[in-house]
Amino acid sequence: MKNMIKLMLVDDDPTVLVELKKMIEWDALGCTLAAEATNGKSAMELLQENKPDIVFTDMSMPNISGVEFINYIHELNAEIKVVALSAYEDFDYVRGSLKNGAKDYLLKHRITKENINDLIRSMIREIHEAGQGKTSAATGESKEDLLYKIVNEYAEIDNPDVLLKGLKLSWLSEDLILAVGGMDVRFEEMDGEYTDELTMRIMIDETIKYYRDYAMLPIEPGIFLLVFSAKEKSKREIEEVLRQIQITLFRFCSLEISFAVSDLFAGIENIKMQRQLNRSILLENYFQGNRKFIVQREGIGEPDKILDNQLLTQLDETLYLKDQNISEYFEAFFTELMNRHLSREWVQVLFMEIIMFLKRKINQLQLEEEAIFRNEPPYEAWSSFGTYEEIKNYLIRVCIGLKNELKKKRYTYSKYSISDKAMKYVEENYKEKLTLREIADALLVSTSYLSRTFKKSTGINLVTYINRTKMRHAREMILQGKLSLQEIAYEIGIQNYNYFYILFKETYGISPSDYIRSIESD
């Protein structure tokens, strides 16, 4: 991608990668994701292949640590900017990362959208000042150079009116309509040859050369920009021009083209923002499976919540039914997503939630994960998805694989309520140091749902129930007279004897030592 700053993200936690990608303002910063990796070994290979300008790397990774990876980066190319990430305030990691060439150090729990983008912006400025990764030749001598600067970094143009007049582009200061176009074939799973982009641009120029004031600029592989003067042409007339482009390219090149079209706006200072907005609209339409379209700006939705527990409970039950039921579940699920026009980023979050639910179930029931996922890590599979349909088919295949494993192990769906399951889990594991999170994970539900449901059906909160269960068993052990109070506390998963003492007294209104004396006196 011409003159874009290339970023690489490395972290062994896929959810961190998802969050980082959501926070980074890619278009606004003029950045692209060159590569991402979940371990140091893969990162080293991808580093050489993709040659990023900036690398964000986790410090605590298996096999190859962040410090080792940063050292490797420094030896390969000392000009690459590196940011170290860690979940811990560990001075040794800080010292090691900075010593080996890291530009900065961020604690994961303190990363915000504002501070990560400010940091990237600062590093981009350093790269530009050093003469690397410049987004424009900045000579002011060619029309394409000036157009590129207008689209990507208008604020840095000196005397724009003079430059526009000299290149006969003064119309860019008037009313404009912008269209971001895409080659549909670039967004499809297919092999074979197709029209190169230079030929495409020549054909477009030939098709609309009668339109006096327009400009065209490639902005990334498969995507280009058209800006039209709207002084004498209406939006409807410009859309007709775009339709003519579609007809011509398909007739002579068998090439299908799509466009996202802006509303009327004024001034070159707004071109960059309009390009970003309409590029997003174009990509979202491709992601939703649309082809050969001309669309105007529409709002991109966000879910009211991620995945509610009713949907997960339905999925859990569906896993024990027929293949057809699994297909129907995801058909309905993805139909709803398409109707809500969710962005690719939100769909990725939903995909990760479903995968985490399935992985928890697989681990809980000790099933063969490799057989279900076919030795393909699901987080890496995401990068191969281009449409809703591909994601849906992948999830159907994985769930059918899980269903077959459940059938092979003769597992059946339990219709007991969540509260019943929670009480059973507590009874079976009261000797452990139980937490709400642990029980929720075991039951494949969220902590908030478990807490709310348990309180509603039993009248007490789950933590109180855990403590009462532990105290009931403690009292039984006291009556047996085989263990000391200290040993009983350890036996029921309470390491702090003072805490055990307080809980027992709160539960029975008498201290454990007084309870023993009352038994002995009887």
C-alpha cells in the first residue's frame, strides 16, 4: 500500500489483538496492518516478510520472550519503532525492553484509544522527520503528488490555492462529490487472472473523459478514489457516470466494480474525511457479500450487547441435536447480523465470543480440540474470512464437529437450571477456593448472568451459598472429631483461619471453639 505506515501486532492473547485493532484509528493515522502474530516464532518470520515500520509486541510470550523478539528486531532493522506491551508492572521487563530498543512501554490495562493513537502519531512524525515512510513526495510539481497529499495529509500543504491554480485543479475548492471504488474480484475467493489496475484506470479515463472536472487516484490495492466537481452536475448525474463506468468495464474487461458515494460537500479540506467514511462503507458492503453495487453512506450498527446468555444456552442445546438444527441456528443468527449492518470489527468480537464459548465447553468435557477445529487455530482462521457466509459456514462446520464428538462420548444435554448446576458444582468442589468466575466458566455463562439468576431462583447470592456449604461441611467435620479447627479450615478451601472463624460465627451465631465446647458439655 503506497506510502502507508505499516504496523505489526504481536500478542499470545487473541483478544488483546482484537482490542488493539479496534482502538487504532487506521485511516486517520494513514496506517495499515502489515501482520499480526500470536507467538515470537511466527512474529520473526512475518517481520522479515512484511517489513513493518512500527511493531507492538507482548513481553510475556512462550518460547521466545518479548525482550528476545525486540533484540531480534533491533538486529534486523534498528529503524523499526517498537512498543512493548505487558500486563504487569515489571521493572525488569521495562528495563529489558527499553535497553533492547523499544520506543515506549504500555501496560495493557492502561491502554486507551487516546494514548495508543497519540503514541502512534508521535512515532509516525519521527519516521517522517527521518525521511522514512513519507506519505507524499511533497514536491508540488505533479498533479498526482498534490492529489495524494490532499487525500492523506491536507493540513501539511502550504499555499494550497496557488498549487491548485497552477495545476488547473481550482475546482477542488468548490462543491464536490466523492466516490470510493473497488474491484469486486479483489474481495472474492477465486484464482486466475483479472484486469490489472492500470488498465482499469485507463478504461475509466476513456469512459468519462467528457466529464471535465474530475480526478482519480489509487489509494490501496483494489481500491481507488474518484472526486467530481458538483458545480454543474447533480448527484444523480454523477451516479449515472459511475453506472456507465460499471457497464464499460464489465463489457470490455469482464470486470465488476462497486462504489460508495458521498453526499455533496465543499472544500478540499474535507476530502480526507469523506475518503475514510466511504472506504469503510465500501468494505462493509463487500464483507456483507454485496457485489457490483453503488451505495450511499449508511449508519453502521453496533450490537446492544455482545452475546446474551439466552443465545448461548440455545447454542448449547443445539449442539446435541441434528446437523440441520445447527445450520438453522446460524442461518437465523447471521440473518439478524446482516439486518443490523454490523461492522466487521463487531462481527469479529461476536465470532471470538462464540469460539471462547465452544473452547470452554471442549475443555470442560475434555474433548479433542484438534479434531473439532481440524488443527486450524480458530483465531488464525478469521483472517481468511471475506464475507458473512464464510464465517457462518466455518462455525457450522466446527459445531457439527463438536456435536459428533459429544455423540461419540455419549454426552446428553442437561435440562437442569443454571442454579441447580451451580449448587451441584459447589457441592462437588467445596474443598477448593471457589470463585464466581470459576463457576461461571464451568457452566459456560457470564458471571453477571450466573449471579443474577442464582439470586432470583434461590433468594440468596452465590457467594453466601458457597460460604454456607463450606460451613455445613465444617460443622460435620467438627462433629466427627478427627481434625483440628485449623485442619478443617484447610480441608474446606479456606487458608486464613481468622476468616474461617468469622464465617462460622456469622453462619451459626457461635464461634467454632465455643461450638466444640458446647458439644463436649452435652
